[in-house]
Amino acid sequence: MSLCASCGLQLTGDAALCPHHHCVYGDDWAVANRIMCDFFHRGKVPSRLMAAERDDDFWAHASEAA
């Protein structure tokens, strides 16, 4: 078992980051960097993905820990 280097979430396999903190933009780091800069420095919150596009099972581990 390993933990996410950013948030401490328990991980399976040899991943260093959980899916939430892993860059989903692959090699296009500038897109992810711009989103984070807009959020932290400009206070712009990105819109939420449509229900069909998002993974609502992300917090499923929280109910298992309780």
C-alpha cells in the first residue's frame, strides 16, 4: 500500500498520486498549470463536469474508512 504524495489517500498499485491529483492533461502541462493559477491566484473556480463525464465514485473510499 502507498499513499498519495499530495493528499495521503491510500493508493493501489505503484501510483505516486491519486486520480484527483494526477494531471489528466498528460503532456499538456500548461493547461493544468493555467487552471491551477486561475484558481489560486485569480479566484476563478472551474465549472463542474457534467454528470456523465465525472467520476462520482472518487469519495467511495471515505465510507469504507468509517
